[in-house]
Amino acid sequence: MATVSSDYAVQMHGITKRFGAFYALKNMNLDVKKGSIHSLLGENGAGKSTLMNVLYGLYQADEGEIYIGGKKKDIKNPNTAIMSGIGMVHQHFMLVEDFTVTQNIILGNETTSHAGIVDMKRARKQILEIVEKYGLEVDPDAKISDISVGMQQRVEILKALYRGAELLILDEPTAVLTPQEIEDLLSIMHNLVDDGKAIIIITHKLKEIKASSDTCTIIRRGEYINTISVEEVTEQELATLMVGHEVKLVVDKTPAKPGETVLEIKDLVVKNERKLDAVKGLNLTVRKGEIVGIAGIDGNGQKELVEAINCLVPAEKGTITVNGKAVGNTNPRTVIDSGISTIPEDRQKRGLVLDFTVNENAVLERYRQEPFSRKGILNKREMELFTKKLIGEFDVRPEDCGSKRAGGLSGGNQQKVIIGREISMNPDVLIAVQPTRGLDVGAIETVHKTLIRERDKGKAVLLISFELDEVMNVSDTIAVIYDGKIQDTFTQGTVDENTIGLLMAGGKNHE
């Protein structure tokens, strides 16, 4: 624990936060220097987001002190945090889609003329000055619904800077970004610290900690473990410090032994929300005992492909069959009954009912079946027993969360509930979309082993991930998608990242 000093953007000493009898944080310390990028690393449920929510005034600590620039602060709410120069960019953005960039940035902090009219011209000018200063390259007149996820994140950063933030908290900032957008974000972050600002990033991506951060604080089960200089440790050492034991960053697996085709997609055409073709005559097969990984940049038809398989949107043309039975353009219940389980990309919109308990979410697709209900009456005891087993098998934290709202869990633990639920369905086809998004390295290792275990049981696994390393390491067959079509397929070990990257960008394989 460092001595209180004005050299630090923020110092949090002895922070304790309890929820009932559960200690989310216990005597936690954090010291972040001005003009630095400081990463906060820990397993899912370790207390990282809770600590930052205390700093941002969303929670009140039961014990401990906070110092901003060497001065003690009582941060009672987010308004106090903002006035203290703290800005927070949440993992799930808080933007009004029908508003422009400028309207979103000034919302709640409007600049008005003497007559009380919002001075949009002046606000726009101030925003452009910030954009130019830090290389954010955002169009202030663009509508939020018309810009990419990466650009929306920049709007959230702009919003904080517009309010005078000297310390930025970024929660899982690269979770939904493409590789190019990640590079751009890292460049923006370095521009900000060069100007004297401080950044705290909550992330599980060890490669990005190495690429971005000066210092890293490790937190485990709500307690301070260590603060280290990032340049002095390897990714493997960071992983070991985080989980308390050695983990494998690349999971071991035996060669696949594919059987007959289970999932077959032929000449599939699917339109997006704008009624344009997003999937354009796509062909794909997944066999029993095989993991097929789809590599591609977000926005090339992956979302529409999964929605069409699950009958959430109609297919314009083509067929989707499972074990020879057509399931395309039926309904989600038929898809589930045919033996398809899906780990969705967006856990909060598609995966969970956040206001339901974990017990209720664990049986969402089976609540009408015995033993979870009989003659229309739920058997809550059986639901609780099933969920308790799922929580134990998939290390969901806290262990007694069954009766708690799913929305109260950390993002990583929400993901574990979904993965456990879908695998417990014992499907013939398991579709995993971004299955490790927001998970720590220990949990990622577990998920990868789980996918391989399902493969070895004879399941057909379709993995869709924007993490090229994940696709390359876990898949037996790699299919590259671009502009709604499968460009080429490869057996694992027969292709390098450069070739895959070229095809992902629309280039041609000249080999």
C-alpha cells in the first residue's frame, strides 16, 4: 500500500464491501499513478467490478478510504464521481440508439444559451476538439444505431472526457471489438495517458494487458494479492498469479474422429434487420465428434446465421437439417427438441432473463418437463437441486446464488450459468457463440476443455468466435466467413494465422 500522495490519480485503501454475510471485497487496496494505464486482473467474481463500482459511487464501501489526487473523497454516487474527475465506460454501453453522437454525449450535461436553449453548435465544437486531440475519429452527427460497436465505445469515452474525466475506468473494453478496433483503442488509450490522464482497465485478456498496461493489480476472491510491473512478467505468470495455480493457455486435445454429418446447411440466404442479404448462399456441415470453428470479423453474417438456425429470423432460401431432419423456418421449440443447444453471443439479451433467479434461468428450456414441473406446477425443490449441481460443476460464484437474480451475477458468472444449462441439455449439436467472452483464463481453459469433452462424447460442436486464437486452438476444422459466405475450410494445423486473416478480410488464398 503506497503512501497517500498527489502523484496518484486514485488510491483505495482497506476497501471492504459486504452483501449480507458475503464479502465481495475484503481490505482491498489499489494505487493508480497519474499518466499510467493500470489493469485490474482477477477471476470471474473476484470483485473487480465491485471495486470499480465503489470508486464510481454505484456502491458504498462498508470500510476503507478513497483518495483522489491525494485528497480524501466521499464518493456517494456517480455524480460525485464525475465531479471528482472519474469517468466509467461500462461493458454494456449506455447510449440512446435513436440519438446522434452529440446528443448522447451532452445528455444530462447540456450547454445552454442565456435563453435556456441547448447550444448544439457550441457542444459540437467542444466534442470535435476532444476528438481531434485524442485521435478518436468519431462523427458527432452520426446516429448511434448507424455506427459500429467500436465507434459506440469511443462515444462512451468521449462522454466521459466531455464531463472532464481525468481518470477513466474501462470495463472489459475489448470484449466486443475486432482486432483492428482493439489496436485503435490501445492507440487512443496511450494518447490519453500521454496527456496525463490515468486509465484503469478491467480485463481478462493477458495479451492486451501486456500490450497496454504499465502496472497490474491482481485480486482474488475479493482480496488484494499483488501489484506488479507488467513488463517484468510473462502472460503465463500473470495467469498463474490470477487463479493461484498454473493454467494452460493452449488446451491439450487428441485428434478428432469425425463421424456422420449431424448439422448440414445448404445454400442459406438470410436478411439482416435492414432487409439486406447478410448470409449469401452459405454452405456448412458439422459432423459427429468434430468442432467446426467459424473465423471471421464481426458483421459478416455470423449473427444472422445463428438466428436462422434457431428460427429467430426466417431464411429466405436454403435448408438447415439436423440428423437429416429439416428444422429451418420452423420455431425455436422445434429446434431445441431436435437436439440443438446454443450458447448465445449476448448473454443478457438472449441468454438470460435477468429478473429471474438463477434457479429459474437454469431450467428455462425445460421448466415444462419433469422433474421441474408436473401438471403445470413448478417443482422448486428439483429446480434448486439441479441448479446447485450446475453451480458446482461450472464454478459459478457465489456458491449460494441459486435464489438470487441472475442480473446480480458478474458477467462471467452469468456466462457460466448459460454454458452449464446448454450442455446439460445433452444436445446432438452444440452451438457456442463467443463462449469465453468476459471469462478469465482459468474459466476459458474450463470452457475449452468442456467443448472438447462434448466433442469426444460424439457431439457436433459449432464454435463461432471473433478471437482468432480461440478458433485456431480449439477447432478441428476451421471455416472462414466473409460477406455472408464460407470462403474456405481447413483442417487444424494445415493453415497459418496470416492466411486466415487474409481470407477474413476478403482476400484470396493463393496457396
